[in-house]
Amino acid sequence: MGRRVKLGERVLIGPNVKIFGPTVVGDDSRLDRFVVVGYPVRRKLLEAGSFSNDVLDALSDGAVIGRGCLLRSFTVVYERVRMGNGVETGHHVLVREETVVGDNVRIGSGTIIDGRVEIGAGTVIQSQAYLPPGTKIGSNVFIGPRAVFTNDRYPPSRRLQGVVVEDEAVIGANATILAGVRIGRRAVVAAGAVVTRDVPPETVVAGVPAKPIATREEFEKKKREWEQRHVDWKPSSPQTPHSRG
């Protein structure tokens, strides 16, 4: 742990945790074993004379981890990341530089947030999702496992354009969202869909390429019917990354 690190009250640090630069960790946060916070960006690593802890600490601009966060083992948070209060990560999560994560966000195991990403409060990102630079996710969004967002229509090109997902949208498992697409408020993208065009608010899309098939109201009705037919099943901890693998 570097000399410039500031820890709040009742912070729990596991074995082999590395915290670099002027990182701030809020009260009651927990960093599991082998977590790294404040890791320097690529440019600094290429200029570094060594990868010793002292050198990395001197290079880092630090990160901010809010109150009551839980970072599970092998999570890596780069410098210039700001996490709100109550953020939880699964195992082997990567959050790169200049990313802003809102309060009470859940990030599932193996997810990559590849820098310069915005994630609104209350959003749930399940395991092995990929969010490239420029992605903007609203509040209370649900993103299923292995969902992929892109930022380059004709890769590799010199023009990158991130995806925008508005509040309370749902992105199903293994969905792919092409660069520059906007997913409207409370829209639903079905599992496995490939979204090539903007999705209007309150609209459900499915297929390859994705096309409208229903409204959010119809989706919610089917959801309620499904839940009522399975009244004996109750999730032990709704919308937590570790409970869904």
C-alpha cells in the first residue's frame, strides 16, 4: 500500500492487495485478496523503469472507492476511476481508467469495463460482459451475462462511437449492441439479439438483426405470469453478480 493512500474507517484489506497512488477508499469497504486499485495506464507502464510497487505507486494518479464497497478477489481498478458507494464486483473484474461507476452498481465476474465508461446508479452487469470506451449506461439497467457492446462500426477504424443505454433498460444474455446505437428508456433487448439500429423507449426487440416484437408492458405482463407459475422459486439474493455465476 502506497504512502499516499487514504483509508476510511473499518476498511478491510485482504492478503496481497495492492493500492497505488493517492487512492481513497471509503468507510466500511472491503478489498478481497489480490485486488489492485490505482493501476497505472498503458503509457506510464511503457515509460516505467521497473514494475516495482514503489515505481507503480509513484506513477499512479490513484482512484476513488466509495463507502461500503466490496471488491472480490483479482479485481483490477485502474487509476482515475471513481466508484460510488455500495459498489460490488465479482472475481476477475477489470475496470480501466476514467470510468465512473454510480452507487450500488453490481459488476459480475469476468466483466471488462475497458475505460472511459459511465455506469449509472443501481445498474446490474452480470458475468463476462464487455463495455468498450465511450459506453454510457443509465441507472437501474440490467445487463445479462456475456452481453457485448461495441464502439467501432468498421473495425479497425479511426472513428469510435459508444453505445448509450437509457435508464431501466434490459439487455439479455449474449446480446450484441453495435457502435453508436441508443437503447431507449425501459427498452428490452432479447437474449442473443444483434442490435444494429436505435431501439425506441418501452420497446422489446429480438433477432438478428433485432426487430421490435412487443412492448415493455407486454414483457412485464409475461414476466408476472411466469413468476406466478413458479411461486415456489425465490432468488436468494436478487440481482447480485455472484448469485448468477
